[in-house]
Amino acid sequence: SQTIHQWPATLVQPVGSPLSLECTVEGTSNPNLYWYRQAAGRGLQLLFYSVGIGQISSEVPQNLSASRPQDRQFILSSKKLLLSDSGFYLCAWRRDRSYNEQFFGPGTRLTVL
Amino acid sequence: AQTVTQSQPEMSVQEAETVTLSCTYDTSENNYYLFWYKQPPSRQMILVIRQEAYKQQNATENRFSVNFQKAAKSFSLKISDSQLGDTAMYFCAFMNNNDMRFGAGTRLTVKP
């Protein structure tokens, strides 16, 4: 069966510090991968998606970037965090174009102080 | 651009009763997918049900069913025989290719 992992689960960082959140998927190959942000009490906003190694599409211009160094690894980064980067970050995967539902990881709660 | 609207920020229902959550969306696409996700206090997003736009038959998963009205761009979720474990945020979502849009959510509370 497929599983998706995210770490860390929680993170408190000062403004201006770098960020690296990691997402990995097990039990499948060549998944589509997604990063979402959820502000408190709000819906999910799609940040990035990837259809393959090294292929990243950005949905919203922002302070963040994403990379996919391996087939089942997706990383969300920032060089300098802003207060507005605080939120709940969710990674998701989709098997391929024939299956359209996305499956989500447990999320990372990021607080920027 | 696609948008998804959930007009009910909060709802409550008595245990064992039925509740319907509303969702409307706006798109110019003809082929797409619609989903309802549940987010309990653990914040894990759980897929509840999905509907392909090309299917006229409404999707059903046990106590969960949808009323999909393509012309009206409406996609409501009906929960029958509500259980305490159904208490959660519910998000309606629209997907076309890799473009996934979520509504703002409805907080459902099931009361004993």
C-alpha cells in the first residue's frame, strides 16, 4: 500500500531564517506531487505541483520554492521566512492521470515568529 | 479561473439525522472531477467521495452521497445517519488536470 510522510510535524522559526520541509511517498512510482498551504480556518491553496523529477510548476508567486530531487521526494524551501509564511503545509500525491483523487500527508504546522 | 464556494461556514446536526452541505463552483471546462474531503481535528485530509463530471449518476459511499447538478454547477454532500465521528471540517474541491481548487470549508458538528 502507498503511504506519504511529511516532516517535521511542527516547526517554529524566526523571521528571516531558511526553511526546508520534506515529503516522501512510498509504494508507488512516478506520482504527481503537490504542496498546499492552509491558513487558520481556511481552505487549501495550491502552491506547487510536480509531474516528474526536476519538473516544478508554481501556482502562486511567493517567498517559497519547491524541488523534486528524486521520484518520490518533494521539498518545500525558503531562503528567508516571512511572518506571512506561517500556516499548515500539506503534501499530496496522485497516482497518475487516470486517478484524479489526491491523497494527503499528515501536514507540517509552521509558525514564523 | 475555477472557483469553489461553500456558503455554509458552520452547520450542526443531531446524531442519527441527515445533513446536507452545499457547494457551488464556476468553470468553463466540460471535463473535471469533484471531491469532498473531510478534515477532523487531527488535520489529516481524508477523501470522502468523488464525482466525475461526465457521469450523470450521483456518487454514493455508504452513508455519504452527492447531488451533482452539472448545469447548475452544484455539488452538495448528504450525510445520512450522522455519527459523532463525522464532526470535522468538510471541503469541496474541483479538479481539472493538475488544477485543484478548494472551497473555504464547512465546519460540521454532530451533537449527541
